[in-house]
Amino acid sequence: MYKYILTIISAILMGLSQQPWSLGFLAWFSLFPFFLIIEEQTTYKGIFKYSFIWSFVYHLIFFFWISDNIGLDSQILRYLIMILVVLVLTINIFTIYGIYFYLKRKLNFNIISLPFIIVSIEYVRSLGFYGSAWNSLAYTQTDFLIISQIIEYTGIFGLTFWIVLLNVLILNLYSKINFKNMFILVIVFLFPWISGSILKTNYKINGDKIKIKLIQPNVALEEKRRSLRGSLNKLINLSKKPSNHIADLIIWPESSISGNFYKQDNYNKNLSPKMNDFLKNSRSILVAGADLRVNNSRYNSALLFKSDSIISIFNKQKLVPNVERTPDIFNMIGLNIGLTNFDIGTDMNMFWINETKFATMICIESVFPDLTRKFVNQGAEFITYIVNDGWYPRNPQLDQHADRCIFRAIENRRYVARCANTGVTMVVDSYGNITEKIEFNKEGVLEAEIISSDKKTFYTKYGDVFSIFNIIIIVIMIIKSSISRRKEKNENF
């Protein structure tokens, strides 16, 4: 019975650490009880049984908010989708501990290999259409900005490695209490605190200052569906409110305007006199989200307006699977489970203010480190994300999603401006500090000053080499262990 209790406690603690409730420190030791149980297992049945229990409880606590999605009319369907997501994510946990148990039994691997295995699988899982890094263990640490500074070199998976290694070392100390094990644990724990402090002290923000205005209209999903024109007028009225400064850039959220506003490769000036007047009289450049229809294609897009002309368009590249796009295989078998079916953007179109380049990405693209990194490599001197989280009326989804962009700022040492419909709208500096914020489910205008930068970090230049290094280490360990086992067999023979 104690095995079940320890497994469930471990899963609960890790699940809580992923929520935006300042409980990220729980991740430093919450895997230890689960590792203790895993080490006692002698069969695949035991591994999969306790892995399933841990994964189900952990992901249920992590993603219970999926059942809040008001885009689905049936509450039963919401719960079914939540359970389905939890079960699918369980495959990842099976893979991790199934591989570990195999390598342990066949090649004498020990638990110190787990950080390498988990990082490798987290990285591989982040790739492809169904890939996601949303539930990386690294995101438990968004409240601890000092230790998070290391991702300028390692990317987020460096934090995952540190978390898992800490838990492994706690298990080693529990198994054998001595000075050596205690010393190693203390050194590993302190390393990112010390290195993070050095990195933060040595990095200096130096660039052009840009005045921005972020509009959070707080338009409910039903209200937006009922009157897109009313939503547009609200955005215009908020943008025209008296300000403390004249903004260089105004940002509206995702899907602010409809595809009807785009006609013949430019803005349709016959659709809204109020929008015409606003664009012509505005001294600011405008970024706005749009549901864009071009010929036979449909995109979730970001538009850059200068006066009443569209001067650049970015089409979203990371679509929500089976929500924004359903793979063709589902249609071939007569099962279209998507709510919409956007086309996937391919062009890395840059936006700009005068001579300053910046990137605008959409919604969950803030969760993917590599896309932001590519834009910065192309010359983006600050980052903007436009979001519509109106599908979820309350936390923790809203804050959980918003916190992901903190790491994009640190990885690339770029200011990040995030504009959301119902929240959270905020500005993050190059160190990961949230400098300005409008809480969720509030209407407001956020005025801020951000600083551009043209410096490139190690992560910006080289990407997830740390994760690839982990994969290489695992391969080397397998080869080395295989050779050793073969030699032992030959000697015994």
C-alpha cells in the first residue's frame, strides 16, 4: 500500500509545482518518492503500473483546466477530452521509465542516467505537429528567475536536467547517508543559483527605447461571436484613450479583426469607416490578429498596419492540433474532429518600427522555444505575442500560458510584449522580470517602454545543443555498456 501512497504523493506535489501558485520549489524533491518506488520494481508490469498511476494523477492535476474550455458545448465532452489528453500524455511517462528499466536490466544502467533519458525524451516530444513543450518540468521554475538564467545557454531542458538530477541525488543520499552524497547534492543545488547570479549581473540591457501600448479588451467568446464589429470598436476606443505617451507601437490581441478586412492583398477600406479613421489618424504602427482568408487558404495571422496599409503579415506556424488544424489522415477516414482547419504558415516574416525589427507570434507559439529563436536569429530585436485565451474563463490556464513567455525572454535576452484578449497582458524584460501586467478578465490599456537588443545568446545561436548532447551521452552509454557486457560474457565463456 505504501508504494501507491508514495507514488500518488509524488504526482500530486509535481502537479502542484506546475501551477502558477508559487509552488515550483516542490519540483526540487517531489520526484524522489516516485523514483524510490521505481527502483524497487523488478518487472515491466510494476514499472508500467506505477508509471501509469503517477502520470495519470500528475497530468490530471496539471491539465484539469481543459474541462473549462467553453468552446465545447457539452460538459461531458470537455471531461472526456481532458481524460483523453491525460491518457495520451501517459505514453510519454511509459516511454521514459520503460526505456530506463530496459537499460537498467539489460545494460546495468543506474538511476543517474534518468536526467539524460528524461531530457532526451522531453526534447524529442517537443518536435513535430503534435509536439509540445508545455508540460516540460522546466516550467515549474518560472518563479525562480535566478536559477532560470542558465537557459541562456542550455535552453529550458537544462532546468529539466537539474530538477531530475536533484531528485536522483536525494534518492542516493536517502539510500546511503554520507558526506560525499550530501556534498554532491549541495553543489548541484547551488550551481544554478551561483551561475545565474553571475549571468544576471554581467548582462547589461542596452538598446533603443520603444514606447508601446497593449490593448486588453476582455471580450467574452460569446460576445465576440455575436458582434465582431462591436469588439473592433471596443479596441479602437481603448486605443484612442488619453495616454501618458504617444506609442510607437499599438498591439491588439489574436483574432481582433475578421478576414473580411483583407481584400486584394491589402486592407479593405470599405468595411469600417471608424477603422479607416483610426488607422489614418494614428501616429502609431498597429499589430493586430486576424482570421485571414486568401484565395482558398485560411490563416490565423498577425498583421502590421502603417496608416491604412498592411505592410507585413505573419501566418501562424504552430497550430493547436485537432483544434486549429486536423491532419488529413483524419479526414481520409471520415473523422474531422477539428473545430476549424487553418493552413500552416511557412514564411518567417519580420515586422519593424523604423529601423528596429521585431517578431510577432500567435498564442501557443510562445511555448515553442525554437520558433522564437529563429526569429531572433533573423534580427528580431524584441518579441511580441498576441493571444486569445477567451476559451478559458479562469485560472490556472491563463497564468500558466502567460508564464511560458518568461523563458523566451531569458533564452534570447529580448524584451517580450504579450497582448491577450481576456488576459494575461504583460511586458517581460530581458532578465525574465514581469515589468507591467494586466490581470486576466480585466479590461485595460498597458503602456510601457521596452528596450531593443541585437545581441545573440549562446542558445539563440546554437539552439538545443544541450538536449542533443544528452541524446549523444545516452547513445555512448548504451554502446559502452553493450561492449562491457559482451566482454563479460566472453570472459565467462
